[in-house]
Amino acid sequence: MNLRQSSIRLALPVMAILTLASCEDEVSPIGGSLVNNEVQIHIDSTVFKIPAKCVYADYVDARSIYTQLGRISIDEYGTLQSDYVTQLLAAGGLNVPDSIGVDRVDSTKLVITVPRKNIIGDSLAPQQLTVYRLTKGLPSDIKSSFNPEGYYNASQPINSKNYILSSINLSDSAFFKNKNVAINVNLPKQWGRDAFNAYRSNNTDIFQWPQAFCKEFPGLYVKSSFGRGAIANVASTKVMIYYHYYAIKTVIENDEAVKKQVVVKDSVALFSSAPEVIGSSLFRFTPSASLKALAEGGHNIITAPLGYTVDITFPANELLGQYWAAEQNLSVINNLTMTLPATAVANSYGLLPPPELLMIKKSEIESFFAEGKIPDDLSSFRGTYNSSKGRYEFSSMRKYIVKLLELNGSLKPEDLEFTLLPVNIETETVTQSDGSKITYVTSCTPYLKNPAMTEIFTDRAGIVFTYTRQLIK
């Protein structure tokens, strides 16, 4: 149904302008033929019923420095559990004074850092994790459905840790200052001492190159072994050594300042998760009965971090048909935009629609994430959720429709078939010499930060197609 179709006609009084600037007998014939020409800016705002189908995807490319840990069960959403595997990047050197020997190493710990803002569920719910050492390197094309069996020894856990995702034990000032929750897991002290000695030896080649270090230490498998009340986004995983040394400090004893030898404790990170090495969440998602009923009942449901996506067939044929029907001597496509109404699926946990959707050709999904691409407005498009208007907005699809126009009507099904899926967009703003700012998209990855879900209404898609046409008489 066509809601609004308007044309703005612009007269081109070139002759009148030239007459004011010169004598009558000196008027140039150039432009004379333009006096009676007509330019129209054609704006076609149409509501389309876009064909769509809800599809279940049981895995996602979850390679990221950010991983998920925990288990959560939500009546309207389902049950999501996540473990994770990660390789570690070695520090280039041991940042410990040479005067401190290996005998001063007190302990070795795994420190898992969780931003408080990225916790979904009950932060006071008791949970447990178990840490295993990987026995061989992770595959480079790892997916969230990866089965770690055969990559670790289940009978030899390094350690287990009971924890809660809360900082309730901190003082008020410490709580507001520290935005993270740290989960500390004791590791064998000998790990730290062996690494300490290796750094101090002359042969430190294994620490200089990630490939060499991963052969020596393939990484860790962190398993959620108990609990179902919360799931958290892990920002970093580090192996730390804690050591002590002696220093002379001034202390107060019996109301007198005296110099005394004291024990000073310190720590240093030896190995850490990093963008340079492989890390991936291992998801297991079981949709709730109510959510499954919605998806199977014709509702277009999208969930994160995995689960449901939506396939659509974009109506490019209809748009180009309108353009060709109205084509005059000269026509220029100005822009093409689309909005998709969306709403949160009602739930008791306050799960919201994912902030960004990627609209991408179905044939290019695998290569897009594997090669670290960003939306190019040609075969992949960024849709930002506008919470005040309740819709996803795709603001720039001009290059796509211009490319199809060049095919002269010989469109293939793959030119029109797209998938809508949740993503996380990272941007960078650069200030130009004139003071203006330009924002660039630097990365586009599957949305893994926390569970999310939405229902979109493709039967009410708003498409605005703008082009200029000129009739030369």
C-alpha cells in the first residue's frame, strides 16, 4: 500500500538569471533550452509487507575477547548456559625487579574480571566454575557449538571456585570506584614459579610469539559447573603471580616514628586473554515453550546471543519497477531507507531488544564474521534500534539499489534474500581539522554481551525511496 508519494517540481529560470547579469543582445543561447525543463524530486514512502520467516540457529561465531559464563533460566526466554575456552597471550617480559628471586613467589591465581553492568540475573545467586587446562590448540574457525571433549582431561580439573557476582562486601567508596567483580581461582603455585624461572632464563622465545606460547600452553577451559541464577560477560581472564619483598619504611611505634623492615606484597600478570588469540563462548540455549510457540506460530522473533534470526526477501523488484515506470530523460537515485517496527518480548527479567541488527545477504554470513568485515551498505546494513519510536532504522541502502539498477532487471534470488541478526557495533569518532567529527564503524560482531530478544513486524516495513528525475522538452 502506497502511503505517500510526492514530487517537488523545480523550475529552472536560467534565462532570467542570465538576463539580470548581461545585456539583452548578449544573452547566451546556453541554457535557453532549459527554461521549460522540469525537475522532480520524487519521494515514495511506502509500507511494505516483506516476506519473512523465523529461523532457529544453533550456533554463532562467538570468537571474542569478551566471553560469557554462567547459567540463567527465564520463563519467557528459556535456558542459556555458557562456558568458555580461551588461549592466553604471554607478557613480553617479567615486570619484577631482578633483586626478587623465585622464592618470593607466594601464589598463582586465575583472575576472571566481570563488569557489574553486564550481569543478567541474580548477582547473589550461588554459582560454581571449574577450570581445566587445554591439552591441544583450539581450531581457528571455532563456533559457539564447539565441543571441548578431547581438548581437555575431564578427570584432571585444575580447581573449582564457588562465587557470587556481587560486590556487596565492599565499602560504599570501594563499590562506586570499582566497576568490576573479580573471581579469583587458586592455581598451582608451581605454575607461577616455573613461569618465573622461564622468564628469567636466557631462552624466552616461547613468550615472544603467540603461536609459540600456545603450543607450550594451549589455554584454559572454564566451565559453569553449578548454578542457574545469573550469566555474566567476562571482560578478561588473567594468570597472576603474587609475590613479596622487603622494604624499609617509617612506621609509628609507641608514638614515635621509627624505620623498620616491612613485608610488601605485589602482583604481576603473566598471561591474559587478548584480541590476538582465540577465545570463544560455548553456548547451549533451550528456548522456552512460550517463545518457541511464538516463533513457530508466525511471529518474527530474534534472540541473542543465539537462537532465532529472521530471513526476509527485500522488495527490490517493486522499488525498481516504480523507478523505471517514472524514469525520464535524466534520473538520479538519492537515497533508500527502511524502518522495521519492533518491540520487546514481555519477560520478567527486563530483557530488551538488541541495540543493533545486521541485515546481511544470506550467502555472505559466514565470510562476514570470519573475515572481520563491517557493514558496507551494499550487501550488509546496520539497523539501529530507536527505543522511542519502537523500530530498527536502516538509514543508508542507496549503494545497494544503485548496484541492482546496473543489472538491468536480471536480479537473482540471492540479490534479495537477507538475514536479520543481532550484532554489536564498535565505533570510533575522529575530529577533523575544521572541528567537525566523523564516526567510523571499526568492528561488527555477533551480539554476545547479554541475553536479548525482540519481535519485529515485517508486514509494516516502512521504505522511503527518493530519486530525482528531469524531463528535457
